[in-house]
Amino acid sequence: MQDVTSTPLPNLPPRQANSHKGDYGRVLIVGGSREMAGAPALAGMAALRSGAGLVTLVVPRSIQSTVASFEPSIMTFGLGDPCDDSLFAESQSEILDAAANKDAVAIGPGLGRGASTARLVGDLYASVRQPMVVDADALNALAKAPAFSQKPGGVRILTPHAGEFERLAKQQAAGETDKRAGQAGALCDRDGSGRTIVVLKGHRTVITDGEQYAVNATGNPGMATGGTGDCLTGIITALVAQGLSPWEAARLGVHVHGMAGDLAAERLGQVSLIASDLIDFLPAAFVKLAQKPNRDREGASE
């Protein structure tokens, strides 16, 4: 694989004066359970702060009001019985209907690990035609049914941390960056259609599509706290919805996510940093990114 870390980062296109919210992408995020109502909310808020024009969260009806209370700009779609804690396979057709007019989809934040939920993940993985970011419990579902990863319905961006990667790849992630890139590339290669990108998270996150890879240089240990991965899911999904290619969105999303973490740590310190701080500092990260000359926006220069 070719190391493209030193190539310039992609740009979001400039906003036109006569544009409207529909021009900046419609995002659908599927997730949530009674124990993890905050996870899809974090992903949704990160998507909004990353420029998405419209964000809808599909969550269990039992937690819909809780999820909606986090941010009034987010739309919520509750499914299932009001007493159900999770989303189940029976919701597939309704979710597909909700996804029909969306530009990008994410699945996984706070989803839960029930057997019926896992079947839902597999069905949507194979059926949804839009680019899909797959994270958290959706990755755990794929690890239990690896055949699904060989037949995606569209482009897929998998965002495992080391533990999730080990369950998916049946091997421990290597410590050396080049070896980690090779392992992540091999996971991409399971998809014979070549439509899978892997973001192997951790210190010096690796982004690869199996033919090329880049190593991210932003971020800090303060980001090792619950919910930061949900934020990354929202960021990448929003960038895809705005027209970046999945490869460009994954690479830029990881960079901006880490930059927001660095800005938050400068102000708050690493010990006290929490996931919602990343959302608060995303505006400053995008402003800083836009101000950099293109030659200084190379991944290796941060």
C-alpha cells in the first residue's frame, strides 16, 4: 500500500450565498438504547457542528424524548414499542424508508448487542445504498457475522478502536504504524467490491482503503474517554453528506476530530476533557483549518 500521509488534506467546498440547508447534506444516524441514549445524541451534534444541513436520529421510542432533549436542532424518529430498550430487526423497513432521501448514514452509537439488533445491523449493512459509517456495537454485530462485511450495499467506513478491530479481524492490532496499516488494509480487502474504508483508531489513527493509507497526527490522550468515538462518527458522516468522497471524509474527519481535541485540551487540560468538549471546539477547529495555507494542511505537518 502507498503511504499518502504527506499529501494535502481535502477541503470542504465553499458555501454559496444562495444555498439552503438541503445543499449541505441529509444525515441519518441509527443507534441508541436505554443505557446509552447519549451516544447517538453526541454523534448527531457532532454532525451538525461539522456542517450537515439536516440530521435525523433513529432511536428506540423509549428514549426518543431523552435523545431529543440534547439538541433542538436534531430531528428524532422513534421506533418500536415504548417499553423496548433497543432497535430490533423488525424495524428494518422503516429505517430503509427513513434512509431513502439521505446522503449519508451512520449506524452503531449506543445501539446495544442483542441478537435481533445484530440482525438489523446485518440487514442494513447489506441493503442501504448510501455511504455508511459503521461504529461501536454495529462493528460488534459484524464481528459475529463476518460474511456481512463481504457484501456491503454501498461504501462502508468502519471505525474500530483496537478492541473492536481485534474482534473483527481476529487478531490484535500491532503497535507499529506500518503493520497496523497493513492489518487495516487486509480488513478492507475482505470486501471484494473494494468499497470499504477502515479507520483504525488510537494513537496515530490509520485511515486506509486497502490501496493507500494515511496516518493522523492530531489528538491527545485526553480524548481517551467515553463518547469521543461517537463524535468522530458524526463528523465523518457529515463530511460525506456534504459531498466529500468517503476517503476524503474519513481522512479530514479524523484530522478535525483530533484538532478539536487538541484545542479542548489546551483550554481545559487533558484530565478533564469529555466528549461534548470536542463538539464545543469543532467550530474553532474548522476555522483554524480554513485559515491554514494548503501547504501547511498536510497530515504530516501537524
